[in-house]
Amino acid sequence: MTIVRPRAAVLATIGAIAIASGAYFDWIGNRSPQQVRLQELLTRPAVNDLAGQTLNYWTSMAAPLAVAGAIGVLGALLLVRVLLWLSFLLGLATVGLWVGRVAFADGAAQFRVADAQPGAWIALGGLVLVLIGASALRRRAATDEEAGDYPTQAYEAA
């Protein structure tokens, strides 16, 4: 009988929560993902002033981060690696799209890593934790005795 590595599941859960919570902090240029419409990010360059605009949470950049975090938590609780990898890829695409769009809107020469605010670092850290947790979440033998019995049984049968 095999068991799942519980530390990997806990690590992936913490990472998924970090991805989702990264949406509530400032990212680049003191703008949070809740202030950026997903449609504008995909169709137009980033604009630095959003005075007077009220945004719906589910149409903002925060929605994909929340969905990626929810999928990751679900995958970690159900011990399904495919869901963890899906969470990682969705979170990575969201972070990459956001950083890439801002970097190219202002000019790649003007963008510096120091411009990244806590939200971006929290989301990136969460992505790393989900990546580690997803790769380490595999089955192993329940005890060393069970792992050692297989070669002996094969030798005796021959």
C-alpha cells in the first residue's frame, strides 16, 4: 500500500493560498490586480491612471489569481497533481502577462525588478511553492519493509 507525501500537499496548499493572496497587494507601479481590467490588459497597453473607475472583481486581474489559488488548494486537498500543475500554469500565465504587459507598455529599458511590489513577490513565491509541492506530491512505499519486499519476492519466484 502506498501513501502520499503530506509535506508536499501542505507546501502546495500554502503556495496556492499565496498565489490568491497576491491579488490583494500592490504589484507594479503601486497598482493592485484589482485595479486592472483583464480586458484592457489583453487589448490595450497599461495605463497608469485609473481615477474614478470602479472595477468588478471578477473582470479584474485578481480573478485569474483567485481561480489559480482555488484550483491549487483543491488539488492539494484532493492530492491531485494535475490540478496543482493547472494551478501553477494559470498563475504563471497571469503573472507573466501582467509583468510583461507593464514592462512593454513603459518600455523594456525603463522596467526594473525593483519596481515589483509585495503582491508580485508573494505570487511568485506561491508559484515556486506550488511547483515544488506538485513535483514532490507522488506516491511512495508506506514503509521501508514494503519497499524492500519486492526484490526479494521476485528473486524467490525465479
